[in-house]
Amino acid sequence: MSIATRTGDNGTTGLMYNRRVSKCHPRVEAYGTVDELNAALGVARASTTHAFVQESLLPIQKDLVTVMGELATSVDDLPRYVSDGYPVVTAALTEKLDALVTAIEAQSITYKGWATPGATTDAAALDLARVTARRAERRVCALQEADQLRNDEIIVYLNRLSDLLWLMARWVETRSGSGSSPSVA
């Protein structure tokens, strides 16, 4: 079977359970942005030499597959999705991020004011992933406002992830000897 199915040649794409929607549907925008976030995390993971960052990001990338799956399912199909055994975003996923935030905050990191991305390549990659997480959060909030989101924990998860990525970038900058990134007064 070829990856080129041609089913999207008319500007539509398939959600879970074969529902067809426009490629610019808000649900597609939401899970597509989470997919971009996952790719950005892959770049961040590949660009760092810090084992802590590499080992922390890979499980998050795997958890983002859960986020994407739930977002790629129409509200009407969520009961079927759950009964079919697909995982959904839970507070336990967010708690893993909280634990990483706590671990980083317990260490010595340096920052003051607004961070300017770019002090190191790997910190810049983390900052790019952070702003992608914020965009994903906005896209999911749009689904919520349209009454097309049944699991508010997805927003909590993405919010916490963006906080974590900001901290990780500052942690990387501190560990690289660049001190804190230049700040904007």
C-alpha cells in the first residue's frame, strides 16, 4: 500500500473512524499543531548533548501521540475511541510534566526577565518547541470554545509542557556556561 492514498486530493482528510473534514478544520489544526510540536521536540532532542533533556523529551513525544489521537477523534466518536481501548490524556500525564518542572526548579538555573532565544542551539530548539506548544494550546482552546473538546486536561497538559520547555531551555543555557540568555529589560 502506498503512502500516497490520494484521498486528500480534494482538500479533505480523515479523522479517526473515517470521518472526512476539511484540511483546515479546527480539529485538524489542533492535532496538526501537536504533530508539529512533536517534530520540534525531536529536533530539540537531536540537537542536545544533555542526557537529561534527551531522556525527558522522548517519553513526552510518545505522550503527544496520545494527545494527537484524542484530538483526531470527533466528539461524537469519543465513546467509541475510549471503548476501543485508545488512551486519553489524563492528569497522570500532566503530573509527569509537573515532576520534571519540580526537578528543574530544584536545581540552579539562571534567568532574568524575558529570555531571548538563541544562546545555544539546543536551548533555541527547546524555545521553538515551547512556542509551538503555545500555538497548539491556542488551537485546542479554539476547539474548547466551539464546544468540540470534552477533555480539558489536554489544555492543562499543553500549558504545563510549554512551561517545562521554557525551564529546560534556561537549564540548558545555564549548563552550557552561557549563563542566562540575554534578557529584554
